[in-house]
Amino acid sequence: MRRIIVKIDRDKAVELERVNFELSFTKDVIQRLIESHPNDTELINGEVFQKYNRQGAELQAKYSLLAAEIEREYIPEKLKGHKYTWNIPNGTNDFIIDIQCNCEIEGIE
């Protein structure tokens, strides 16, 4: 596997990390509510659960938009159409791209 590490804007990395943390927290709350009250339709249909559910959907959309923006800005053009994954380790602004395919890509060993 080939790997490329690109330094990205620190503010973008922090924002993505923050939204990811909030999304994970919200998903955990929803999961705990469901597990703690599996047969309580009043709770599931209630205001608190619906608020967390809306918050989760909003955070998921925000995360997806931020991730797409970072990908558009920092994935090298020569990787478009190739298989790759990427991540930004917490607390860093390292955009780590792991190339999944064995294709010849000019400029990448």
C-alpha cells in the first residue's frame, strides 16, 4: 500500500474532528436511549429523542460536507478515479491518503 501525507489547514482539521466527536456523542446517546427503553414508544416518539435524532442528521450532513470539501481540496488530481482511503488522525493536520489500487500513477511510487 502506498501512502501520501499532506499537511492541511489546521482549522479545517479541527472542525472535522469537532463535528466527528459531536456526531459520535449524539449517536451514543441515541443508542443508549434505544437500548434502555426498547419498548417505550412514548420516549422514541417524544421530543427529546426526536431532538437528538435531528441533531444527529444535521451533524452527519455537516460532517459529510466538510469531508467532501477537504477531499476536493487536498486529494491530488492524479488520484481521481483510483481507489484510496483517507483519514486525519485526531490532534493533527496530517491528511493521510492510503492508495488501495496497484495502478501506475505518475509521480507516485
